[in-house]
Amino acid sequence: MGSALDDIHFDDLTSPELTDIQRQILDYTESKQIRLDLDRMLAEAIEQAGVGDDLGDTDGFGDRLAAHVAAIEADEGLTQLTRGSLRQRVVRLLRNRLSLTEVLKRYPEIESIPIEQPFIVVGMPRSGTTHLVNLIAADPRRRALPYWESQEPLPARGDGPGISGVDPRYARAKSEHDALMASAPVVAAMHDRFPEAIEEEVELLDLDLAAYVLEWHARVPGWRDYYLALDQCRHYAYLKKVLQALTFLRGPRTWVLKSPQHCEQLGPLMATFPDATVAFTHRDPVAVIQSAVTMMAYSDRLRRRSIDAPWLVDYWSDRVYRLLSACVRDRDLVPADRSLDVGFQQLNGNEMAVLDTLYERGGVALTPKVRERFERYLAGNPRGKHGRVRYDLQRHFGVSAEELRARFDFYFDRFDVRPEA
């Protein structure tokens, strides 16, 4: 347990008292009107990528781009700061897609690179997936996706390291992280995306504008419904193509992947990576929901003009319900001899036993040298390293743990999940 000095309490979660820095940021950005003009964003992406305007296999891509932008426009509560960051994100995704298309044209052999026997971590947000994937990534034999690379997986033409040897993509990610720590420092305690932290590959899937990621940035139920209706086998095949390009640029070719989105896409996931070994993380859905909505509410002090606590609870309770329902329905699509179910409590001191099972089922030797690396990572990254958030569902969101937990009996019945206080 952390000491009282490590505890993070929110006295102003839903009625935020902004710091001077936060107020200055909003005062500056609210004076600008951000326009999400599709033609202009594409032109900027082409200019930044330094390549032609070929977006690759565009079957339906224009429709997805239009739906993505329309969903953002439909959210009328966003600050101009958020509209600006989401506009930058669309330009970045387009730029990355253009760069990928160019690389694939120049090196067609990329698409024959095998993505062999990946380890894939699947579980709810806030259920230990980040901890587990970062731990597995300490194995140097396995390729992972650091945050800096997830944002700019392919370097723009001519954008190589300078005399310092530092990749400018890394430098940009570090600069953004430093700015975030100055404006919203509590983020590190909830989900610290420092440049080296291992990120979800759905950021790569979104080069095809086919992921659930936008739901974390804005209130976009329309996008949720649109995304859920897509043929994800197509889009997961595109994800594999991005992984092949990254493997071509920098090996090794054996990956560790993770995303909560995979909970509701186990069919496409296993069709794309049939020889994967999958670790499912499980946690009390109430703990997942309270962590997610608290993180969202804290972020909304800069992202939105007001914070709607009941909306957050309703939306994310439903979203977790959908994800877990799909996971329970499709769990057996992953062979028992190449998967394991991991309770959240096992990721707080019993990780080596989890890794022993994972490596055994994956048919991979866990060497003494790799075991030493795992133990070193665990020693240097205890839970609550950046302080622990103290949650108060009733006070901040007007709902009890028992009320939220009542709809998840099906999940407790299927898996060994312990209710948390």
C-alpha cells in the first residue's frame, strides 16, 4: 500500500479547479476555431509525408474517414483544444497511411514477412493489460510497439535521425509527454504514456480508420455503432500489414501485442494470427469502470466544456458490458492449450508464475537471462509507482459498486474474478 503521501484524492473531479497552466492553455486555444476540412487535412498529410497521394486499398476508406470526422463534429461539447488534437490525429493517421502505402510499393516483399507466434494480451482497460505487456516486452527476443512508434510508425521521407542519433519521432513524442505532465500530471498515476511505454496496436489498426480508439477521445456513440458494423477481418489483415512493415524496418519478427478491443474481435484476431498464444486478464468490472470513468472525468477538465458524470458511467458501463459479453461468447475461439486466464490479483506479486505458464503454452523457452530481465522490470515498476488514485464512485458519480456489479453476473460465472471493495 502506498503511504498517505502517495494517495491521489480528487476533491474537484466533476467541478474542476483549473491550475494556472490549464487556464492559460484553454484561454489560448479557445480563441481559435478548429475546422475539420477533409480536403485540407489530406493535403497537409501529403505534404508532411513527402510522398504521393496514394492511400492504398481505398475500398470504403473514404466512407470511414467521413464517418470518423462526422462523429467528432457531432460532439458539440469539445473544447477547441480537443478539436485541434483530434484534427492533428486525423492528419497523422492519413500521413502514416500514405507512408505505409509508399513503403509497400517500394518493398513488396514486406507482405510476405511472417508474423510468427505472437503473444497477445486481451482484457479490459485497467485490468493489468498494460503492466503485463510491458513486462513481456522486457524479453529482447520479442518485438513490441513503444508509444513513440505507435504515433508515427513510419518515418516521413527525409525525417531521419540528426547528428545526435535521436529519432525525431521519439523526440516529438517526448516533447508531447513533457507538455502533458506539465498540464495534467495526475495522468501518470492512471495511465502514463511515456515514449518508451508499450502501446496498443489498435493505434496501427486506426490507419485503416477501423478501431474503437476514438471513443476514448470524444463522445461518439455514432462511431461506436459504425465501427461495430465493420468487417474486422479485413481491417485486422491491414493491421498485420502494418506489423509486417514495422518488422521490415526494425526486427525481431516475433511480437507481443495487446488491446481491450480484441475482447470483442476474437474471431478476426484469431483469423489473422492463428498461431498466437493469448493471455486474458480478468478483473472486477466495477474496478474497471470506476478507473476508466475517473480517468475520463479528469481528462475532461481540458477536453470538454463541462463534465457529465452520469453520462460517463452510463456509457462506459455499457461499453464494458458489450466487451465482456463478446469475450464470454467467443472465449473458446482461442484454443485452451494456447491461452490462459489471469486474475488481476495474479498481476500483483505472482507474475513469474503467469509468465511460466504463458511461455510453456507458447512453446517458448524462458531462459535464465530473460527471467532475470523480467525480475528486474518487476523490481523497478511496482504497482502505484506514480501514486495511487483513491476512487469514490458514490461521491463523484452517484452510483454504488453493487449497482454497477449487478449486471455482470454472467462474467463472474464464467471466469475466476474476485469482487473488489
